[in-house]
Amino acid sequence: MIKPPSKVQTKLSNIALFDDDDDDEISRFDGLIAIGDISLPKQQPRRYFDPVKMQELQESIRHHGILEPILVRPLGDGYELVAGERRLRAAKELELKEIPAIIHELTTEEAYEIALIENLQREELNPVEETEAILQILSLRLKLPEKEVVSYLYKMRVTPEQEREGAIAAISNQVISIFDSLQTIKWESFVVNRLPLLNLPEEVLEALRQGQIEYTKATAIATVKDIEKRQSLLTEAINSGLSLLQIKEKIRDIKAGQITLKPVTLKTRFTNSMQQLKKSAVWEDRSKQKSLEKLILQIEALLS
């Protein structure tokens, strides 16, 4: 069931890229468009979709319809999605033929920035996704590669405001203005608490990205340099729901050589992988359905 919006204002309608006074330059249309005419952009800021949340959204759409339109831009003979990927995915799973949409003429850069901003507005956004999205927005608006943006942010951190000159002074003013407009986190906190997350070991970063562990626990576990011990502690922290205090106590014992963590067994690896698989977006990827089916058949064959 689809309930077309009646001139609703989306959460994104107040950002600078939407100027209602420029009706001659930007076309706007509220209505239903064919889902088959909508393609996904090549570059998408969101990587993980919680299967439980997706199921809840599908149930909501079944009972109440799609209450908020997606945002698309004209592309070729159809449209490209700009914002509202969860709603579009849910609509496809429910085999709907049409979906409420707002159409805007946007450049590729403008469309991607809007997608990033929508991603930042999600309630369940985790720290890694937030950090990556903010860094990409800074890169777009400053017109600098992400590595250079990070370099300038650290320079701002160690250079008092009154001592900033030249390029760093100009960049600093833009950075502060961007963070003020985003209203998510202060730039100082972003540099100190969020940027370091991107340097976490890959297995810890992925667990954090999938919401398996809080970032305070993740940063603590990352201090364990031994790869096997770190993986073992991460697995135990996830499976046993260890508190931050318990994790720190184990880390203290590991570094003091007073504890030897059990190696990660094949059974533990399987259990951990299955837990990740349940939350993975792989179930929504039709291109991977055959691989999943083959894997399940192999497991069933082993059990028999």
C-alpha cells in the first residue's frame, strides 16, 4: 500500500541545495514514479542495513504505506536515487510497483552530498558511519582529498586560533562553518574522538560498523597489539557481552602477561561469523543469493 504525500516537507528540504525561490531552475514534483525506473548511484555512503530494522520498516509500510517520499534526480530515461534507500529497498522487497518521490535537478556532487546528509540524520547511525560521512562532506565542500582534510584538521588541533595563518586560517574558518551547519558534533571532538576510529584494526572497525560493539569498547580492544589475542578478546566481548570495565581488566592482564586467552577455535569463528551474517546486508543482495544457498547446502550436507 502506498500513500502519496500531500506536499510534505522532507527532513532534507531545509538544506542550502534546495531553494524554493528558484522554481525556474529546479523542477519539483511530488507524486508516484515507477520503481523500475529508479537506479542506485555508483557511489553510496551507506554500507550496512540492519536486517531487523529493514523488516520493521517493511511491516510499517504494509500497515501504513510509505509516509515520506524518496528523493531522486532525472538521469537518462529514468531517475537516480538521491535519498531514501531504505524505503526503496523495502518497497522492492514488498514488490511494489510505484513509490512516492520528489524529483530535483541535481549535479552528481550535489546528489552525493545530500545522500551523505541524509545518512547523518539517521537515528541508528553508528560512530564509524558518522565519521566517514562527515569526512566526505568536508572533502566535498573544501574540494580537497580526504587525506588533506585530515591533515588540516590535525593542524587546527595543534595550532592555537590566533596563530593560524594563510591556508590553515582559511581552511579553519570553512571547517568551523561546516560543523556549525551540520549540528552533529564539534570539530574538536571530531578530531580527538572520531578520526582515530578510522585507524582501528580492520576486524574491530567492522564489528563497530555493524553495531556489534560500542566504540568505547572497540578503542580499548584495539590497544591489544597481538592480533590473535585481540581477535580472541573481541570475540569474547561480543559473544559474552563484556562490560568496558571487564574488557579493560582483561587487557591489563594480557599486557602484564598474567592471562593467556584461548585461541579462537573453529567453532567460535563459525558462531561469530553466523552472528555477523544474521545482521549482514548480504541477505538483501540478490546477486549473492546463489552463493548463500550453496553454502547452506554444504552445511546441511555436513550435518547429514
